[in-house]
Amino acid sequence: MKRWSKRLIPLMALPIFLAAAPAGEGIGIEHFFLVLISMLVFGKIFGELAERIGQPAVLGELVAGVVLGSSVLGIIPADGSMHEMIKLLAEIGVALLLFEIGLETDLKEMFRVGPAASLVACVGVAAPFLLGFAYWIIAKPAIGVHAEGISDTMVAIFVGATLTATSVGITARVLTDLKRIHTPEARVVIGAAVVDDVLGLVILAIVSGLAAGTALTIFGIAKTFAVAVGFLVAAVIVGNIIAPKLFGFIDRMRVRGVLLVSAVSFALLIAALAGLAGSALIIGSFAAGLVLSSTNQFDLIVEKVEPVADIFTPIFFVSIGAGVDVSLFIPGSESFNPSVLMVGGILVVIAVIGKVVSGFSVGWGKNKLNHLAIGVGMVPRGEVGLIFAEIGRTRGILSSEVFSAILIMVMMTTFIAPPLLKAIFKRAGEAPEPAPALEPAAAGGMEAANTR
């Protein structure tokens, strides 16, 4: 470990030292390159450190962003032209991330998910949203200052929305590491997490519309919901008619990289069409992934897209971490606000309770299930929750203090799930018994998270 650390420190120090050097007048392309190198290198190194202590790499990328952010090393600017350039790269990253999730989601298998998984998903979205919304409306936490014209109701909706997501990748990784991926509880959790992602995308479309200024009315919400679902359905139907023939033709082309360029272009095109239709961009990229997951070129597309996503997606998470104001947590600093820590802790409690409740909504019949294991398996938040928070912050709906409290919730729910699941299974005295064949929902979820 010491030998590894000696090699690591120079690798980290060089791009940081150069990126911190004065850039002169305007933005030099070489300075932008150095900042970008710092984000990529730090993101991967901290991701490695996170995985070495048994945590998802995304946590390391968030921490890397905090370290590189304006409140610590100041490598990533908080505003200005370079900030906007990094933001654009981050948008590409999140589009590719949702494209990958779409690729990893089998529509046929998703529709075969049993009623138990669907019920867990619905309760797991509704309960934390309502708890978070009610807490914010009743308690009215006095942290941060909302932009003029932003109501407490709007903030409460965004806070509630950030609590709804479940990370399929994190959940599947935890269950696999614990050797519980073949248990009935795991099958329900993976199936529910897939449905949860789709519900989360619809909620994202709604809150994105609200952030853009759509009136908060039943009709407005219904319209946004209809546009999101309608576009997703239309894109999948039309795409499934066109994509197989289109990519069959592309597969016969000889020019280097044509399949990769075509797949990424297809994802960005559908994302752009979603934006033009009044829906969220990532709804489009997710739909593009769903469409291409059924093509004959699926394996090649996944193989070629993953390296590209490995470059752009961490930029998104690092840039989100850079938005955290560390001085809020340092006693004695001008910006220190203990209320941020308190609100973050309360949101963690609400986030855990909201998901644990969903586990108790199934498994009461002949087929008994470990309710607590299912509920805790749904606890880890992830990409979609961070996307909600980032939209709220960039649109001025969430103050930096509220954003920091939400980030505490996202990170803590991801940290506490692995040890809690391990303790629950150990207490139940259950030995993992791998099944010879998984049910479709579980198989699709596991393969999506682990093999593709």
C-alpha cells in the first residue's frame, strides 16, 4: 500500500500543480486541458480508493470534485467561461450515462417484472417523496436563501424528488459482493430498481418542466407526464422500427469507428428531440439506449460506448462534487452552518425510512420474504438523485446549502447500505443458495449491472 501511495502522489500532484498555475488573460486551451486532466485523474484515483474500501466508484468521484472545487483547491472554477465548458462536457456525460442505463435495460424483461417488484418500486418512490415534501413544508428549514420568485413548495418538490431514486448499479453491486444476487429478495430488489429508474425519469421530466417555469398545476403536471411518457413510448416504437435496419446497414460499413459514432449520435439526436419536444434530454438518451438494446449489434455497441462513457461520465460526478461548499462544514469559518449538517442528517433518516417501508409492502403471503433486506436494498441513491439536485441548483431553486444537504443524503445512503445489508442477512442466518436459473426480471437486472 505504501509503494502504491508513493506512485500515486506524484501522479496526482503534477496536473494539480500545473492546473493551479495562472492562466493569463482569458482561457488558454492548455489550462483547460490541465483542469480536465485533473478532473479525470482525480476522479479515477478517488474512485479506485473508494472501491478499495468496498464502496462504489461514484463516491470517490464526488469526493474528487469536492477536493478540486472552489472551496478547497480551487482547480474547478465556480463560474465563468471555463465553468460553462465543463458544464457542457458534463451534459454529454450524463446523456451517455442514461444511454448506458437504457442499453442495460431489456424492455421485454422489464415488462415481465412481477407485481411484487412493481409495488416495491411504486411505494419506494411515493413514500420518500411524500415524507421529504411534508418535512420541508412543515419544518421549513432555514438554510440558504431561495432565489426571488421561488416558493417553499417548489423547493419541497425538488427535495422530495431527490429522495425517490434507487441506483440499480450500486444495488446490484452490493448484492453481488454479498453473494445474495440469487436470493428471492435480490430478484425483487433488482426488478423494482429497474422500474424505479423509469419512474425516476418521468419524475425528472416533471421537475425539469417546473424548473423551466411550467405552472405548478394538476393540468401542467399531467401534461408534462404525458409528454415524457408519450415521447418515451413513441421513441421506442419508432426507434424499434428504424434502428434494426439502420444499424444493420451501418454494421456493413467499413470505415473505422462508424458503429460507435452512429450509436453516440443516435443517443444525442434522440436526446435533442426530447428537449425540443419539451421533455428532459436524458429521457431521450435513455430511450435511445432502450431501442439499441434490441438490435443485433447490441454487444458491439456496449463494448464501444463504455470506454467513451468512462471518460465523460466521471466529469459529471466530479463537477457535481465541485459544487459543494466545504466551508459550510468547517466550524469557525464564515460560511459554517450547522443547520446544513442537521438537515442533511434528517434527509438521510427520511431517505432510509421511505425505502425501508417499500420492503414491507410485499412478501406477506405464502412466499415469505425478508422485508428489511428488500427495503434496505432499495436505499442507495445515485445518478438520478444527483441529477435532480443539480437541475434544482443550476436553476436557482435549491440554494448551495440545500444542495450540500442533499449531497450528504446521497453519499450517506450509499455508504450505509452495504454494511446494513450484510448485518441483516447475517442476523437472519440465511446462507446464499445460488439458483440454477434466474427469473427473467432478476436475470435482466443482474446482467445489466454486472456483465454488460
